[in-house]
Amino acid sequence: MREPRLTGPLPRRRVRLTGAGHVLTCTGPERGPLTSWEQLGRHTGVDLVIRHELWGGWQLEWLGPTGSAEQPHADATIDLGGRLLLPGLIDCHTHVVFAGDRSGEFVQRLNGKSYGEIAAAGGGILHTVAKTRAASVPELVEAAAPRLQQMAEWGVRVVECKTGYGLELASEVKILQAIAVLRQRFAGQLRLVSTAMPAHAIPPEFKANPEGYVALVCEQILPAMRAADPELAFVDVFVEKGYFTVEQAEKIAKVADALGLPMKAHVDEFADLDGVQWAVEQGAASVEHLLQTASKSLEILAKSDTVAVGLPLTSVFLREPYAPLRQLVDAGALVAVATDCNPGSAMTTNLVLAMQMAVLGAKLSPQEVLRGVTRCAALALREPGGYTGRLKVGEPFVATTLDLDGVDRLFYELGVGPRASQVLTEAGIA
Ligand code: NIG
Ligand code: FE
């Protein structure tokens, strides 16, 4: 590969991208099995022309053979030096903003204690809640920033960030404030999508009165969070034994609906409480985890627009089975893949490793996984900022350039992962 090179004057209104080894547009079918890169729109020997729009973003104007006479005139050219160009990767499920760490608990689990036992003894999520409540906005920002920086280096361009380690009004709003600061700090590099998840666990002060906490979430916490963050995009709830029931989730969904926010739901992580059926009936954007999902839910998802989000590194980290992602794709469901980055069940920022384990552990094909971190992940986030998770003429252009000469290598080098070249973001192409 050659050094990537930008030539041309400022301001740049139209830029030609040339010299990509492969371009993968991810414009193929959204559902069903995929077994070849051609199904996902692999091209060689093509140029792209992108145009800067008045609203500040870039749009793909043209894609065609290098040297074609139909290519629109551009003010500047970026030679990608043989690198792989694909839609900007999306990590559509993270809990990246938190304080403290749980490495001690991790080792206890490896020596036989269960996630449930640790949580019942006041550890688990509640440990991170105590640390997060005690942290200031700047402390939360400084804790999360290196994690987001790592994500950007893997080629991620969009990150969903959940709250849920505050579990009281002021602390949940504080996490949103930290996300807002990080949104500014990473502007031009990462788009942060915020999700309100005060229903992540029952806080200790409501241990004897979970209904009281649900009422507080509905009457005060969610409306305050909506008011605090104009960019708030979703409400999520952990439907699980010992956390929230479907009936409680239903109350939360009613409030989310009144606030104009679509739902997401953590379901079937440890027990199947029929959360999938409920979430699909709600028209939820996505259901996440699905480790214990019963086969009847596969059909329900296949007939819906609710995206099934697989989190294979959570399975690895918890030594739990994989979600039935293979069966979900075969049934015709929309399937995305994400990291679940969080201190208790997936302490990782590495989306490429999640993609590799989705292939090796959960038995998806490399093509299905790439669709799962581009197009299907964009659907799980309802096309944030208009970004559709694909490279398509007439749509917003958000892209990743990887230091790889071919797409097969992306899955091949385990645990190492390719680095994203920052040539596009450095040229101001966000
Ligand atoms: O997605 N399932 C609930 N929430 C996280 C775990 C949070 C934690 O253990 O801190 C998850 O796995
Ligand atoms: Fe999660």
C-alpha cells in the first residue's frame, strides 16, 4: 500500500476518492444469508466523487470506473493508496460512559461465581453505579474518551452510548451531559447516539420497592432526560429476571412513546421472559443480547423491522452460549453486531474482535457480519443523521478506510485487527 495522499485547494466542495484496493458499498440485501462479497457490493477499479452539502455533511454523488468520462469534475483528489474503503462502521450497542472498573469481579467469575451471585451480593451493575454517581462530568468524560478514541481507531464512525449507571435523576442526566461533551470532542470523527437507560437495574434505595422506581423513571427521570439532551434518540430497558418485567417495561415504553422516543430492549440475556414478542409489538428499533432466545422468537423477528443485535463478546466474557444469530439470519431477521462495551459483561472497545467472534463463535458469514456493523446497525439506530450504513449515490457519505489491501484480511488476523487510516477525517470528511 502507498501512503494515502490528498491533493487540491481549499475550500473543497467536491472531492474524488481514487486508488482504493476494494470498495465495499454494503448495498446488498438487508435480510437472508450472504456468502460472497459481490452480494455486498464489492468493487475494484472505481472512483467515488463526494460533494459537501450546505448542512455540513458529505454526500456520495457518483461511483464509477476510474477514468470514466462521466465522472464529475472535483476540486481535490484523495488517493487511498490501495486501502479498503467501506461504509463507516457502527457500534450500535455500548455502555461506554461509566466510572471505575470490575476486574476483581471478573476474576471471581472466572473462578466460579456467577454474574447473578455477584449482582445479588451488591456487586455487578450496582458497583459501577456507586462509582458513576460519585464521578463528576469531567471525570466521566476523561474515563470514556480513551475508549471512544480506541473505537475510532478500529474504524468505527458511529457509537451508540447508553446511560444506566446513574439510576437516579441527577446521575442519569450527568451521564447525558458527559455524552454531550464527548459529542463535541469527537465531532468530525465519531457521531454519538444517546440512549436513556435508567431502567438498567433497580437502584439499592428502591430494592424493596421496584414499582416505586419504575414510577420515578416514568414520571420524572425520563422526562428530565428528554429535556436535558435534545439529541436523545432511544429509551432502553433491561427485561430480565431480577431487573424489569415485561409489565414494567410496558409502562416505560408508554412514556417513551409520549416523549417521541423509540424503544430498544435488552432481552433474553439470562432468561427468556417473552421480551422479544413484547418489543416487536411495541415497534422497538432493536432487541439486544438474545442468548436464551427461544425458537418461536426467530419467526417473530423475521416478520418484523425490529433489528436483532448480537453481542458475541458478551458471550465470550460471560462464558455463556452465543445468540442464535445464524438461525436469525436464515429465518430472515435483520441482524446487527456490536461490542456491548461495558465494565461487567464485555470490557472491550474492539468491534473488529466482535465481528471475528460473530463469525467464529456465532457462525455468521463474514459478509453477514459486515452488513451487521453497517447497514443493519444503521437500521438499529434508525439511520442516525441520515446515515444509512451504506455507500449509495444520493445518500450521506460516512466512510471508513482500513489499512488492508483486501476485505478477507479483516477477519483473518485474530485479535489484531486492521487500523483505520484517518485520511478522510483529517481531510474534514466526516
Ligand atoms: O448489556 N445487560 C445489562 N447490561 C449490560 C451489563 C452491564 C454491567 O454488567 O455493568 C449488558 O450486558
Ligand atoms: Fe448492554
